[in-house]
Amino acid sequence: KAGVTQTPRYLIKTRGQQVTLSCSPISGHRSVSWYQQTPGQGLQFLFEYFSETQRNKGNFPGRFSGRQFSNSRSEMNVSTLELGDSALYLCASRDNHSNSPLHFGNGTRLTVT
Amino acid sequence: KQEVTQIPAALSVPEGENLVLNCSFTDSAIYNLQWFRQDPGKGLTSLLLIQSSQREQTSGRLNASLDKSSGRSTLYIAASQPGDSATYLCAVRTRDNYGQNFVFGPGTRLSVLP
């Protein structure tokens, strides 16, 4: 089975722009969650999608949004980019059993200049 | 609000040593706890998952224990190898005002010296 795939691997954007990141989960996994990782704040939960619906949301501003498609692929969008949005953005998928483990992709490294 | 801490922040050991990494959480109302390793610039690789009703899980040279009542988990690595060098993170699945989510510790950076 292929793992979680995230594209692109690297992105460089300027302040004020917007960006869209993509995540393809493991086949059969319907839950996709997104995380932001920075040296100062560590790994922080952004949101989780299941069957095209946002199921949970972390404490991030509305500039961060996401969606999930019928094939379980997910996109994350950040609008009006700020320097502090520079981070590694990680996507994880899991199956729908309540205690199933998270499986992560290799992330998208976003640099905002 | 659930908080997860990990001690030590960094650890350097010679090859062959057995070692223990610690993870603590403030709210014992968790669904499960998962240990990961992260190599530089990469995503997280799942190592072990312990359900809230379990006390320990083993995989090869790794053994993870969970004491929910005291809010602690340990990851034991036997006969460490240079390939074990990575950052190790623990995460608890918990419920907060926003619903269920995973809260991660800051990680322990492990270096195993040949």
C-alpha cells in the first residue's frame, strides 16, 4: 500500500499571498488531519476531515482552511500569508476505528519571505 | 487543556546501551498514546500505539508502557544502534473544546554514537 503523499515538498511564498497544499491518504483511510510543525511551537493540530466534513479543529485563525474530496484526498489553504506561517505542514491519515494509529506523510516545507 | 512534556529534550548514548525516554501528560482522560520517530526534514513514523486500557506494547527492540493514572508513558529502546538516532515524539489522543484531537510532546532528540 502506498503511504501518505503530500505535494509539493517545498514552497516559497511572499507575505500576503495564499497557498494550497495537497494530501493523498493511504488507500481506504477516510480520516485526514493536518498539523503545523515549527521549532518554537512544536507540532500543533490544525484540523481533521472525515468523509468530506471537518470533524475537529485546532486553535488556528480562519486564514487556515481545508477541505476533503470524495476520494478522501485533502487540501489545506492558507490565505494572506504571514512570516510566522513558515513551517513544515504535515498531513496524517488513519482508518475510522476510534483507536487507529496516525500515518504521516513527509510534509510540505513552506517558507514565507 | 491537555499538555504533553518529554524528558530529556536531548540524549546522547554510545551504541549498545539500553535507554528510556519519558512522556508525561496532564489530563489522564485519553483515548490512546502513540510514539513516533522523526528523521530530519521528514514526517513522523509510527512506532507503537497503546490504547488507554493497555499497560504496554512491544515491537522488536522497543517497549512502550502507559500509566494513565499518573499521566506517564515510557519508551524503552534496547541495544541502541546508530540508526535509532532521530527525534522521538509522543502524542495523546484526547478531547478538548474543539472535539477529539492529538496533542504532541516537544520530542526527545536521540543520538546514538558508534
